[in-house]
Amino acid sequence: MLNRIAITPGEPAGIGPDLCIELAQRPPANTQCVAVADPNLLQERAAVLSKPLTLTEFNPAELAKPNAPGELFIVPVTLAEKAIAGELSVANGKYVLETLRTASDLVLDKTLDALVTGPVHKGIINDAGISFTGHTEFLADYCNQKLTVMMLATEGLRVALVTTHLPLSQVPAAITQSLLTDILTILHNDLVTKFGIENPTILVCGLNPHAGESGHLGREEIEIIEPVLQKMQIEGLDLIGPLPADTLFTAKYLDHADAVLAMYHDQGLPVLKFKGFGDSCNITLGLPIIRTSVDHGTATDLAGKGLANTGSLFNAINTAVTMASHWKKS
């Protein structure tokens, strides 16, 4: 079955529109890619890049069909003001969020199968008077989900996070037995239903160096992490840990695991990005939709210069297609 994927280019002055133009030149097989964006923005950026582009307005009543080379299907959303590559404008902050709302609605009502998001500029959105901490939090609120899980994935490695964009000083207090239980439940369930892994093995990092060294380097492992793992292991989840993060990311463990759960952002993501930056993607678990994203920022200094690296975008699309296919069967 052909999968229909919504794509939001993100910040209009950034590299997101370039990525959409490049995607049109080499459309994925057996996939209908639907950009949710301003048509004039994409046509103007295609002209700057000297790339052919045909925009076909998306019609949900028609049978899904793959993109022809040089073609993108489009759901129009109008910019507040003309976007110029490399020049950020506060005026277009609301436009970025409108593309996300429109695309999310199309996936929520099952017109489209998954959402792939391009990079946004958080500062510009906040400068526009809209409180915005990131795609993950925005989509959780928009989809009425109290808790979601951020996971990044590349070839051979998936890393999910208990806490995301928190100052390091706030991390220990944020990790509770209740939160850890909910995070592990979402991670396990989505690995089963959206990745087709029947009984996923999850490696769990300790919080402290050496996983607390039996309490000598911290007691979070003993008082919070271990009790949760023991309870959920009895319930049938295949959880291993808490393991020291400095040795967990080795073949001895990773060769036999389906995902790693890190306690905080910079505990797990540096390893993943070292392994696959530019060819990895960001995945939001726990949503009633499938959402993946590129692993990089807006790169306004590269916008309109023909220097876009599409590796992460294609990874995000391929991952979304795989997840959608498994979810339909579950």
C-alpha cells in the first residue's frame, strides 16, 4: 500500500525549502510526498536553485500515487510575508505553526499516514510572541498527549530520552519512578506497534557515573531506577540496567538491543550523532500520529546555495514509511 507523507519545510528562510526541492528531484519510491507550505516559496526557491519543480495540489479524493521526478504534491499555506533565503523574519513565525497544525490535522484524520518535519527556528517563533520550546512539546499539546518521548535513530542505534531540554541541574529531581515507568511504557509499546519488534530489548542508562557505584556516586539508581526496572521486568518487559553510560554504548551491549534509554539529552545523543549525524532522524513516540524529523537545524547560512544534505530528510521519510506500515498492521 502506498504511504502518503506530509512534509513541513519548517523555517521558510532556512534550508527546509531547499530540502523539499531536492526531494522532488529524487522522490522516494512507493511514497506520495505532500508538502504543506506556501507554493510561491517553493517555486521561488526552486528558481534560485535552478531546479525544476512542478507543484500539484493534493486531492485526498484521488488514489495515492508516487511523485514524478521534479514533482511535489502540495497543501497550500500562505506566508505572512515573502521569505528570502538566509534572512529570518518574525512575521513568518505564525506561518510555521500553521503548517504544523494543517499537516497534523491531515494525519490525525488519516488523510495522510505520517508527518515529517523540517527544521524550525525556535527563537523566531518566540520572538513572534508565541511560546514554543520545540516540535515535540508543540505536537504533544496539539494532540492532547500529556507525555511523549523523544527518540533519535540512525543505522544500528536508537536512543530515547527520559528528560529532554532541561538544564543539567534540574535533571535528577525530574527523574521519578512515575515518569520513568511512563516513558518505558511508551517506548516499549511504540517499538512493538510502530517498529514491529515483538519483544524489544531496551538498555537503560544509569544517571550517575558508573551507574552510581552501589550508592557511592549517587543513589538515584538504587532508589528510583532499579525499582522501576524490577517491577516492569516482572510484568514481562525486556529491560537491562541501569548500566553505566560510558560502557553501555559498546558492541557488547548494543549488538543485542533494540533501543537505549538515556536519562538526559547529552548523555545519549552525542553518541548517536557521532555515529550518524546527517543520516539520522528524530522521532516522537507516544503520539496518536507518526512523526519524524530531520536531525539538524535551519542552516540559514546554507539556504538557497545548493548545499543541502538530504541524508537526514530521506532517513526521516524512510523511517516514517516503515513505522506507518507496521502501525497499519498492528
